[in-house]
Amino acid sequence: MAENKLNIAEDFAPISTQEWKDKIIADLKGADYEKKLVWRTPEGFNVQPFYRQEDLEGLQTTASAPGQYPFVRGIKEDNDWYVRQNIVVEDPKEANAKALDILNKGVNSLGFKIPGKELSADYIKTLLDGIYCEVIELNFTTCIGKTLELAQLLADYFKSKNLDLKSLHGSINCDPIQKMLTRGHAFDAEAVKERLMLAIEAKKLLPGYRTIGVNSLNLCNAGAYCAQELAYALAWGAEYMTLLTEAGVDSATAAKAIKFNMGIQGNYFMEIAKFRAARMLWAKIVREYEPICNCGESCKCEKVDGKYCPCAMKMHVCATTSTFNMTIFDAYVNLLRSQTEAMSAAIAGVDSMVVTPFDVTYKQPDDFSERIARNQQLLLAEESHFDKVIDPAAGSYYLENLTAMIADEAWKRFLAIQDNGGFLAQVLAGKVQADMQDNLTKRLGDVAKRKETLLGTNQFPNFNEQALDKIQETGHCCHCCGQDAAELPILPCVREAEQFEALRLRTEQSGKQPKVFMLTIGNLAMRLARSQFSCNFFACAGYKVIDNNGFKTVEEGVDAGLKAGADIIVLCSSDDEYAEFAPAAYKYLADRAIFVVAGAPACMEDLQKAGIENYIHVRVNVLDELTKYSNKLLK
């Protein structure tokens, strides 16, 4: 038998983009292509339903290799990342024991949060005892006024262990603007500059450490969208570059002192693109400061434009999974959220990563949840081999275009910030905080209307779950410290599930669980669809829902509902049948329970004239509607 080999390039005629689009439009059968298939993102740009090779033409993102300027494909030639776990130090001996334990369980990066007033040589010796500081990454957060003191204590300790300070890797998170945003302290430019200069002195003591932080994680946890967080992070970093170079620090030294601590939210592909765009744009910004290489004679890096230091243009990022989209109810779904977020960061090639434990919304994470959080990263590396492929997004028509579009949008926002005095001026004027509050209001509104879905909270809740007994804290706050007397407005600190959770917890606390009965009748497909919608709708408030197979008459359905002790009876049928069924059911019920129609039928105006006031459908504000019923039933 002859062997026929298929040659796609020769045996199939090329098909143009317009031909593909014409075919899609034909299959839409009259529906609007733009409205149906073109996605208008929250970032402010449109995403097409498909991309082709021709869409890569002219993109900056495809012009470099991994480890090469402008670093869109990563700052290194591998995809290893540090698996980091943070420890809040209350007792240095206990923190040391915990650190040693988790270092044996896959962690190779530690983050210590240390109270500044307790710093001493003995404190550091106790905290780091037995830790091989030369083979892991160490990161420290303390009072920003203690940065230099901490660096000196660390340098002295490392010298006592005969360690080469240049070979040690880590960070000290000195970030005055973060304190302004989360604590409300007002620092003018000179005060910020003074603290940054102390951080530069700290870097001289620890050459391999980055001693200045840009903590846009706080913006992510306040609800920032990808391009929004990125634009602010870039402006934040640029503000520090400007202040340092104005103070006489050379731009290469300034850039090499900065570390970005960014968040990761659940928009999978958008987050991959965000980190790729971030590296490219930060390299572009630092390039404008003309950093001259100060790596020493052993440096073999290829200079940008023949003279500028590429090492200074590398953006070092620690990525942390968000708390903004985490929930109390159905908390194991938080594992799915953080896992996809971790996948985004790993694919995007971040330097280190923290996976937030799934139970942080209602308690202090325990050994189990911390173990799961560590293993989420280890699974990606050891079993899924995410560390074996450098920038797998490269060449993807979709992701390359997404990277370029996020970069364009973030750059426009960055330039607008610069034109209005820079990031520090915007923070002092409260404009960043106000922008984030406006953004939060929109996002909470989208959650209330189910435009943004939180699985298990505003959609498909676990009907039988109770949460009061497991809550040990009122909720996780993204701010690292309590707020003092504020001189400035601070970033909002609200998870997007909190309003729905409060509604459901109110039901639990009341001791009464309202019953919602589905009066299903008429058209089989419509009554099933609407009863399922209605069950999910009312279960979001913690109500007990009672579904049914169907009734022959509305009177039979009403009687069954009242016998079951229903507080709410929901009529589930088709739009055409509501004109007959709704008035009859409403009249027969006679205010013995709340009557609700599932849907927004064309005859709604006539039904309203008959006294029927309650309707639930996809366009209502779910939170407002449920609050209305709770106010009536849980007095």
C-alpha cells in the first residue's frame, strides 16, 4: 500500500484572517461579532477571539531571548524560582525551630518579619542558628527606621560564620511609601529620601541583598487590576530611582537595591502577561537613567547600547498569591485559586513565590495549611516540571499580544502618573488611595451583580456549610501592621467576598434559617433552569432551599410550600406561562409567605399592577436582593 504523507503547508491552501472571521460571523447567525466574541477587559483594552502569526509582527515582546535585555522572557537562563515561606517572629527561638523544620520540607527562601524594637546581636544569632544562610535566600521585614541597624547585625553575624557577603542572597524590605499607603503616615520627599539612603548604606554592608522594596502586593490585595497594579509598581520604583539619583547615588546601584513584591490574582493568562510586561517596562525605565556597569572586572554581561549595565535593568520579583479573592465559605476553593495563580507566576518566570495558605481568611494558618501551600509550589516544580521550561508563553499569538496590550495600557497609566508629579505626589494627595477605593467599589458591585464570580460565595454555594465555628479571626487584613493616627487616607482592605459572607453569617447568627420553596410548574426545561438558578440565588445567603419536581396546579404547590414551613415561595416556570400562573399563585398565597417570581417576563408590568413585587433574574443585584429578604426575615 502506498504511503501517503500529509503536508499541511502544501496540501491545504492558506486561509486568510478575513476568511476565518467571515466563517465565524456566518456561524453566529446574525449575532454581533464585537459584542459576542470581543472581550473588553477591566484593564481597558479589547481582546480578540483569535490571533494569528501575523499578529506578532512589530511586537517588542518577541525580540529577545531569556536572560537578555529587555528581559520580557526572564532575567535568567533557567526557570528555577525560590519557594518562599514567611514567618512572623514573635519569639526568635520558636521562629528558628520553625524555619529549620520547613527548610527540610522543600522551602529554600525564608521571609522573617521582625519587631524593630527587639533587634540585637543575640536576637539575630538565635533566629539564624543552624541555618545555612549561604545556600538559601533570606528576606527580612522590620521597621523602616531599623533597616541599617538590621543590615549591620546581619553583616556581623555572617562575618562571624566566615561567609562571603557578596555571595549571599536576600532582601530587607525598606519601603517608606508602603507605610504611607497602609498606615497613613505622611513622609515628604526628603523624609523618604533619608530612609532610602539608609537602605543604600545597608546594601553596602550586604552587597548581594536588595534593601528597598516596592510592595505593590498591597495594591493587588486592595483589588487592583493587572495593568493598574503594574503601572503603580513601575511609578513606585521610578520614584525611588529618581530620589536616589538626585541624592547622588549612581543609577546602577539604585536599581540593584530595589526588589518588587507583587501580587497574583486569578486572571490566569493576564497575570502571565503582567509579569512579562513588567520586566520589559522596568528595563525600559532603568535604561533612561543610563546605569553604568559597576559589577566589577569579572562582569561578562553584554552592555545595552554598548555601555549600560543590563544587570541593573533586571526586575527582581517575589510574587504572592492574593487574599483579595479568598473566601471563608467553601475555603478549599482557595486552593484552586492560589494554584492557578501560582501557575501563572511560575510560567511567567518570577524569582520567588509565596503561596498564601487557604485558611488565612478565618484563622492563623496551621501546620496543615502551610504544608499544603508549600506543596502547591513543589508540585509545580517536581511533578509538573514548570521549572524545566523557560518562558513557555513565548511565541503564543495570544499571550504575546496580551503582554503587549498590558504593557501599552500600563505605560499610558505610568506616563499619566509622571505627568502629575510622580507616585509620591499622588500618594500624598490621596489620589492613589482614592483610585483604589473607586476600583474596589466597582469590583464589589460586580461581585454583587455576579459579573465577577466567586465560586462558593456568590455562585454555586455549598448549601449545607456552616462557618461560625471555624472562624477564629474576623478576617485577614492585607496591611502588615495596625493603623496609627492617620495623616493620609490608606488603601482599602476588604476581600471581595466579605459582603456575601457577612450576609450568610448573619443567617447563622440569627438562629433561624429561612426556608425557600420552589413552586415548579409548566414548561419542564424552563422550570428546571429557573429552580436551579433560584436555589443557588438564595443559598448564597445561607437559606435552606427546597426544590421540587413539579406541581400540576399552583394551589397544590403553594399548599406544599406552606406545609414545608416556607418563608419564601418562588414560582419557577416559563415567561409565557407566568401571565396565568403568577397572579393565581400570588392570590392563593395571600401573604402567608413572601412570593417571588424567577425571571423577568415580558408581562412583568402587568404582574406588578397585580401586586407582585419580587423578581429574581440575572440582571438584579444579588447582594441587595438578599439583604432585602434578610431584613424582612431575620429581624
